[in-house]
Amino acid sequence: MTVKNAFYAQSGGVTAVINASACGVIETARLHPTKIHKVFAGRNGILGALKEELIDTSTLAPSLISALKHTPAGAFGSCRYKLKGLKENREEYERLIAVFQAHNIGYFFYNGGGDSQDTANKVSQISQEMGYPITCIGIPKTVDNDLPFTDACPGFGSVAKYVAVSIFEASLDVASMAASSTKVFIMEVMGRHAGWIAAAGGLAQPVALGAPHLILFPEIPFNQADFLKRVQETVNTKGYCVIVASEGVQDANGKFLAESGLKDAFGHSQLGGVAPFLAQMVKKELGLKNHWAVADYLQRAARHIASQTDVEQAYALGKHAVELALAGKNAVMPIIVRESDSPYRWHLSDVALSKVANVEKTLPRDFISADGYGITPACRAYLEPLIAGEAYPPYDHNGLPQYVHLPHQLIAKELKEDFAVA
Amino acid sequence: MTVKNAFYAQSGGVTAVINASACGVIETARLHPTKIHKVFAGRNGILGALKEELIDTSTLAPSLISALKHTPAGAFGSCRYKLKGLKENREEYERLIAVFQAHNIGYFFYNGGGDSQDTANKVSQISQEMGYPITCIGIPKTVDNDLPFTDACPGFGSVAKYVAVSIFEASLDVASMAASSTKVFIMEVMGRHAGWIAAAGGLAQPVALGAPHLILFPEIPFNQADFLKRVQETVNTKGYCVIVASEGVQDANGKFLAESGLKDAFGHSQLGGVAPFLAQMVKKELGLKNHWAVADYLQRAARHIASQTDVEQAYALGKHAVELALAGKNAVMPIIVRESDSPYRWHLSDVALSKVANVEKTLPRDFISADGYGITPACRAYLEPLIAGEAYPPYDHNGLPQYVHLPHQLIAKELKEDFAVA
């Protein structure tokens, strides 16, 4: 029996550390050449498998692979594409099997969030239901931190650090200017249905003179009258008011405050624009001079201020995914298990993909203060270790980070037919 | 004759390194106790002088002063307040003299941009026109980089680094996702009438696979049809299009694309919202999925990614301001003179405040590519040394920077009357 190859792909919104997981997968696979021959990376996630667009990582020098540890975004390309169920679109699964068979692929590593773990879970069913033997391991990744079971999701800690540091800095700026200029500052952050990223803004409070003063979570229905009252009170007592607003803030009817009307490929509404919406409200109703920022992709790509904890966990989970596969596990996702907050101690474990797929872990109510505008000590104790340590990338003499670009050289196709992706 | 005290204040929009200039002023003054007794910092800029709200920096431990070097924003508070001319508002000048006299102030150091240098210049006229002897030195500061004579303005290099690094990172993100998701990304940056900050985005081009593909400068009138054509062409050929847009982009009639209608205390329009404006246009006219970011204060407060060159120059200019005063110079501003691009060599000099006040240095046309959407090699050669080096702040074990908060303890007032600021 020939040694099987592995398929690895990146899925969903990319992060500052998903490439660190890729590095963990590839470096670990290279240590076991008698069990895993080559790692083929899918170009643009599962699309790479469907289209037979495979990047042979064995041709990439160790230094290039190692540089993935400090390079943000998805080095092999990612995708927003959700496989349908086996019964609804059997053709896609048959195509996957054809591609896997043509390239002797026996391992499937899929690196993504909730939707992607669902994809990994569906692919794992090929073994039983379609008789093609393949070991499927999901690798967690999402800035939203909304995957269940794992203590944290790689990508989140770095966004959390970016948000906490940025709002700390902006708060000092506003404090400097408030006497004669800006009174209200609003920073919009990501997190569609879970307030984890918004909560991270609260980490700055003890060091930023109490700012951010108000955090708006998707978990707490927005009450305009109460919000405006709190803004005015804060300006009256502190001289200024700093606000972190989740893009997913909703009214009591569950309607997003600023819905753009667009939907992504997973059918989720594409959000953006809560900050200018609130700024307009504050100007109109309170007449207060304000400024606002929308960090958008800057936050999830900010490898320059990545958390050391996050980079370590991202790598460890990629590494452990390979170890789990080699140990004969299947249809599982490696996870982080927290042992203690301070000092932060954790170990690796795993959980069945069927339990993970499509489950969203929102911020527990007891992580949000009673008034709904801040975080509790329990939330702080949870979050603090996740932003600890500065994992700086190396820089060129010209002042820019040395992020790596991997050539997307595709291996020769074995199949005659192209596959039209829906 | 008793040894005179000095007045120091911060003015206008704060930056990541204005406190480094404050540090240079205070540390240098402390080396000359026989010439400068104490440095009193104005609370909230010139307002501190008018209101007799003075912070005695001599009570602050050396470690606190030294920490200013790595702390963003204005540690003593800043203001947006422009003194009228001597003839128009003599009362303000009489008040300044009364406060200076009451506290034996013989030196006036004013740290700010174009408007602030105008204030410093007006104060310097007190000596001649109102018979109160005072040495006035302006210290340059502005993220807009639009002061004349000096090679660069402290604050700019750090924003430039932030913008170049951020757009590099976001470009990698978009490149990862473009196959099935976002095709156009727009980042709005500061720079009201000068495209220096937008130009800094162009520094990423050689390392970011050619992104940003389009830069919109305030110096180049916006042409909607041409812009949309370029966006579509870029998406067609590269798969995605990354855009840096200055907040000050104007149409052919000089109207800002996205004017909020508000004006600041200097009478300038308060801008913001060019990115969502363009995003809406791209969606409506081209139907392309897009994302946008508005960095706003995050960019000018981003001490965590400050440029080493910028921090060094900010400190050196503060230090030199004191040295100029002690050498008997008056009504001048210290400047950076470039000797060579690579290696970057510079020395300090000075220029008369009367020549600086209210002069705006915009991006030269030969720094902008012929098509109006990029930067030239000359621009790159100018900008590169300004973002060189990473001057990281120290961090706490909890993952946040150790920025210092100076107590704003005011010295006892000597004057009986309060002064109502207009």
C-alpha cells in the first residue's frame, strides 16, 4: 500500500494566525513521511478539491513553511462555500472522491469556523456512506470565537488584542481632545452574533481611565433611549464617552441596527456601518461632536499585533490535528482545554465534529455586566490570557513586515472533466 | 534675576509621538536648571495658559517623563483653539501676559501643526508689541505632514507605518478571499488637504502583490467614471481591487466627496465617510461585493506600531526646541533637514515661525504617478525612511501596552479673575 497524501484547506474568513495552523499541519506531517507522503493544499478551500486545484506543499522550502507562522490571511486562499448535504448534492461528494482517489488522498484537514466544521463533518461521512476511506479532522479557526468546546478559537486572541490595544490608544486620544473637540468616539468591531470581540474592548478599561465606557453586544437588545442617556451621563461626568459597538448589535426584534442588505455565500447578512449609524444618532439627538472608526478587515488581519497565546494555540491545533489523524482518530476537531486562568494553563483534547457543526457559542450572560454595557470579572479572567504576549513578525529594513507569499503552483490534473461549482 | 520658568503645551489633533516631543522638552530643560527653573505644562494646550491651568512637571518622577516617549496622545491634554490676531482680541494677549507674569514664565514652547505654529507666532509678538519678554519656540507636530520646511512632521511617520502595514495585511486578507467573496476593499485614511497619509499606503505595493491598486489623493480631482473603470479593470485582471482613499478626496469643483457638514473650531469641515460612500458606489454601479474600513483615530493613536524614525525625530525636535531657546533664538521652529534618502541621514535646523504659520505643504505632483492613482519612485524614496524601525512600547503581562497617565495636578492660581474663553 502506498503512503497516502493529505489534503489541507483554509475556509471562511481568514485570520492573523490561520497560517500558523497550516504551518503546524505541514511541519508535523513532514515529521512522519512513512505515514503521510505529501500535503496538498486546496487552492481557495474546498473549491480547490472540487476543481482539482491542488498546491503541492512538499515543493516549498522549510523556511517558507516556517514563515507561515508570522504571516496573516490565508496563504493558500480561502473560500466561503458550504457543501450541501450528501442527499441534496451527491455529485459534489462524488467529485471529491474522484479527486481524492486521483491524488491518493487519505487525510482531509479542514481549517475553519462553524460552517467549515460542518463541511468537514459532511466529508467524513464519505467513508461510511460512499465507501471511500478518508480520515477527516477539523481544525478550529474563527475570529468570532463562537465554536463550542474549545477554550478559544485561533484568530480570536489576536483580534481581541488588536481591539483592546486600539481602543486603549484611541481612548487616550479622545481624552486629550475632549475639552475643546470630540466628545464621543465609537469603534465598530466584528462579531456577527457573538459579542466576544466587543467584550475584548473591555480589557482596556482598567488601564484606559475607564474607557471604553459603553460596550454594545449583539446579545443585549439595543435600547436607544437608554443608550443616549448613558452617553450623555458619561460625557457629563467624564468629559467624553468611548464606545465599542459590535457589528451585530440588534434591536429588541432581532433586527440588525445597520444591515447592508447583502448576504454572504452562507446566507448570513453582510453587516457594517453600525458606527456611523450610532454617530449620526448621537449627533442628531444629543448634538455631541463625535468620531467613529470601522476596523473591518484591519482587525482580523492585524498580525503585527498578534497575541502570543493565539499564535501558539493556532500552531498547536494544526500540529495536533495531524497527530490525531495518525493516532487513528476520525471526524474530530482538536480543542484547547483550559486548566487555569492565572497562570494560564491549557492542554489539547478533541471532540466529535458532529457535536461542533453549526453550534454557535455566544457570550454567556454572566460575562456581561448587569447593566448590559460592560464585562464582568469572570469575562476578564477568561479573556486576559488570550491576549497575552506579543508575537511580532520580523520586519524588513524598509519598515514593513516580512510576510511570505507562497506560489500557488498547481499540480497536474489527473481528471479529464472540469467540475462546475454551483 | 530669578530663573525663568517655561510653558509647554500640546495643540491640535494629537499623535502617537507628540508626547515624545514633550519628553524631549522636559528632559532637556531639566539638564539646565540654571536657565530654566520649571516646565509648566498647559492643561489642554493654550487653554491652560488662558485659564491659568498649569501642570507643574517638576513634580513628576523621571520615570514618568521617560514613559512619555512610548505613550500616544496628549499627556497634558490638547485643544483646538486658534488665537485671533493681536488687534482683534487684545484681551487674550493681556491675559496670557498676566498668567506668564504671575508664574515667571519666560519661555513658550508650543507643540502643534500649522494652526498652532500660527498661535506660537502670534504669542511671539507679545515681546515686541506689548513689552513682555518671552522666548517663543514652535515644535512641529502633525500626522498630515503638511508643515513646510521640515523634512517630515512628527506623528506622520507612525501613521504612515500604520497605514502601510494595515493595508498590506488587509490586502493579503482580500487576496485570500476574492475567489468566492469580497472583491473590493476600501480603506479611508486621514489627511484633509494633503495626500501624504494616503501616499503611505503605496509603500505596501512592492510587497503586497501590487496592492493597494488605487490610491485616491485630495490633490487629484475625483473622476467617478474613470475610477469605476479602473476598479472593474483591476478586478478583471487581478481578481480583486484594494483602494486607499484619503478623507479629503474632492470632486473637480473642490467639494469633498463625503462632507459631514460639521466644522471644527478652526473652521475646517469635519470629514469622514468617504469609504462607505465609495463602497456604495461600487456596489450600485458595478455590483461588486466589497468591504470598507475607516481607521480614524486608530491610525493617529497607534503607538503600538510607531516608526522608530518618527519617535527619534519627535524627541529630537523637542530637545532642540529647548536648545534653540537657550541659545537665544526666538520665534522659530526646529526642523528636520534631510541629507540623504538611503541611508537616511538628517540633521536639525530651524526656521522663522512667520514663514511657517498657515502654510500647507501638499503632496508634489511628481510624487503622484501620471495616472493619478499611485506613487512615484521619488515619493517612495522620500517616504520609506520615515516608517523605518519598530519602536515598540513595553507591555504588561496582561498583554496591553504600558502607557503612562500623568496626573493633571494644577498649581495654585495666582490671579483672582477667571478668564472666559470665547
